[in-house]
Amino acid sequence: MAKILIFPSNSLILSDLVARFGHEPLTLMRVIRKKITEVGIDSPPINVTPEDPKKGLKYAAVDVPSGVRGRMALLDPLIEEAEAAIIVHEADYSFGCMGCARTNELVKYIVRNKDIPRLELVYPTNDDEARVFVRKIRDFCESLTHKAEVIA
Amino acid sequence: MASDEITKMVVLAESSPILPSELALRAYELSTDAVVKETCYGLIVTGSEQAVNETIEELRKLDPSGIFVKDRGFPPGDSRRCRAVRGGGPRPGFHQLEKESAILPSISYGLETIEDPLDVKQQKKRDKLKIDRFIEIIEEQSKEDVNG
């Protein structure tokens, strides 16, 4: 079972399909859960620990808007753990402020530079595109399973 | 909430014949330790990881290609997310769910037909228009215009 970074990282469809095809989706919701349930961490918005800015600074300089660094602090554990990635473009709901837009660009850039298997797709808009979409994700997940078996 | 508890959202595709109330009834029948909340899109299931996963595994059997599951960070009714406490308005995450729900029937269809070969006719439709055919269309159209 490989840990697959999905982008958009809160996608219902991607997390479901990855889990359905036998792998572990790395989603933002797990990071959020940790942030709000771990003992010793306060409730939002004062749950920023001293470690978070350091994580953000790994990816972006200090003069980059704090929104980008804050978001990168949440996404850091996902990027670190990722053994493969599925990136979906043209997701309407990932549209947002400049902090969101730049973070989205930065995450895609970091994943592309990481030496991991990667699948890039576009969100389907009809049944035929959805069939191809599902099939490509299935084939990608199966290729990861075969790869893991060969290494073992 | 204990930190070992997890929460998952069960979302029904519009094309699914199952109703959220049927899902909730089935979840109660299972009598696991998971707590279930019925919503307009499906269910929120919360509890220990084992109980939640067992419940979802059984629920999926009702409609394997029409039931979708994802993690949720906040437990149900959490005051930091609950609209009753925050003064109304869409719950954070609602717009994402709304957008993705719209294409769930297509994804569901994709899962149902995953083993079927892709339709050759549909693939042909997407091919670019051949230049010969394009010239024919222009000639036909110009003849019609002259006659008309």
C-alpha cells in the first residue's frame, strides 16, 4: 500500500478512489484532525505551534505572504510522506484568494520536482470523461501495487 | 473527543437509489460503537477507527459504486464548524462538497463500467474533422446558399 498525495488535498472523489483501489490517500483532513484533537494544542485560530512557521519556511522565503507559508505548514507532512501523487487540474472549488492560488502552484511545483510517480488529470465534466478519469486512476494505482511487489 | 476517534463522511451520488435515511437505518442495525448523524448528502460517522471502518464497509455494500467516503477533520456538531453557533451561512467545506457531488453520478457510472471497453463510436466522435470532409461541407453549404 502506497501513500498517495492527492491534489486538491481535500477531494472526496480522489480520496475515495485511491482508498477504493487499495492505497492510502494523504488528505488535508487528517492534518486538520490532528490539529484540533491533539492534547496540548489550542483551538483555532491560536493553534499555531512554534514548529509551524519553520515548516512553512522550508518551502517559501520569509517575504512570501504568510498565508502561503501557513498553508504549506499544513501540507508539509503530506508532501514529506508522499510516495506517489495524483494531481487534478481545473478544480473549481480550489479557486480562492492569492494565498490559495500561490500555494496551489507551489504544491504542484514541489510534487513535480519530487522523484515520485505522478499522475496529472483534468476534472471530468461528463460520463465519458469520467470513465477515462476513473480508469486512469485505477491503472495508476495498480502500477504502484505491482511496483511495490517487485521491490519486496 | 478522544484523539483516537475519527470522523468520516459518507456521500451518496445523486444517481444512487439509496436514501440517506436508509443508510442511517442500516448503520443503526449494525450496532457498532460508531455514532451516526444523518445529513442531506448521506451520513457522518464518528467513533474509533475500527468501528467507523466496519460501519462504512457494510454501508458500501448497499451500493458499491454510488457511495463515496472521505475523512473529515472536525467531529459532527463541533462548535467551530456548526452553523447554529457561527450564525448561519454555508459550512466551511460545503462548496467543495457541492461541486464534487455534481459529478458523482458520472464517477459512479465510470466505476460501474470500468471493465467495459471504451466505446469506439465515442472515441471516433472526438477525432478531428478531416480536411476532405471540411471541404465537402463548405461546398454543400455554398451550393445551398446559391440555390436558396
